Amino acid sequence: MNLPDTPLERVRRTRERAEELGRAADRATDPEHRQRLREKARRLLREEIEGPAGPEAR
């Protein structure tokens, strides 16, 4: 079953993905990999707030 892709659903999935990346970063043993995962999680959350085009699109 395909559920509608509402903005609220996209936000929920984005936050869940960022949380998953954060947990993966906590488990990572390589400091560089840990840092990349944390940056990716932050980028996802930042894009959620600013929108995919970034702040210059406003």
C-alpha cells in the first residue's frame, strides 16, 4: 500500500533518518566516519528547516 507523501510525513521520515545516522555515528569506531555521519545528520535537519534549496531560496 502506497501512502500519500505529505509534508508532515516527509518531516517525520527525515527526522527518523537523522536519528538513525546519529545512532550509527555513536557506534562508529573510526573518528572520521563518525564525523561524516554526524555532518550528514545535521545537513538533513538543516535542509528540513531551510528547505532543499537552502536559505537563499526565501
